[in-house]
Amino acid sequence: MRFYILEPEVAGGPGSDTEMDATVHPPCVHKLHYELDGWLGDDLLESFPCYIVTERLMPELGKLGLSGCDFGNVKITKSKQFADLHAGRNIPKFRWLKVHGEAGADDFGISDDNMLVVSERILKILSQFQSDHCDVEEYVEDSVELLAASG
């Protein structure tokens, strides 16, 4: 199976109600508050080290019996900048996509350089939703790991 690195749209960042331990890398987030500064409409968003998905995308992902993630609650607010740029714009409900899988093995994983890696079947689902601002490239494991596996 093929795997892909995704770099989703960044539409904001951690809000004041986010609870995280920033003494470790990547930071360990316990409670997520995502404050939107601007949103171009994608169903998958990022703010390092977290990902969120719209509630319309989540059930489609859940149908797959996917590995490497869970879903949690996220508080979504609009910044003053968002209010100025997108006055009156409705935003959908979002869920926190908690990624804990192994890159190149699970449907959702985080690579050694902290990139989101998804399986081909996840990419297929995402392509059916709004993802115009998500960069995609094929994931190739480190050549040293490949040599060790073949030796």
C-alpha cells in the first residue's frame, strides 16, 4: 500500500483554552481550542501539532475501520481577524483528529520529522471532500530503514 505526506490548510492556531505541555517536542496537547483566523474551506486543518476535521468528513473516515487515530472534542472560535475578513460566515462543526499511529504502517501516522502520513485509502476519501489547500506528496521511508529491512 502507498502512503502520502499531507500538509493541510493552516486556518488558525491554538486558542487561549488550549492545554498543552510545551516542554516536550512535539508539544503534548491535552485539550484543544482552535481559533480560526481565516478559513479557505478545507475539511482537514492543521495547527502543529494538531489536526481537526469537519464533522461531515469524520463519519466517512470512521466507516473504514481506520488505524492510527481517534477523534476528540475541539473548541472552535473565530478571531477578530476572522470576523473582519469573513463577517457572517458560518463554520461547520469540527472534531479533533488525534493521530497516534506509525507512519507507513497505520492509516494515520506521524513521521520522524513530524509530518502527517496517511494511507492511500485515506487519501482517496479526502479527495472526495474539500482539500484544495492541502499539499500531498508520496511518503518514502528513510533509505537507511529500507536497507536494514532488506539486509
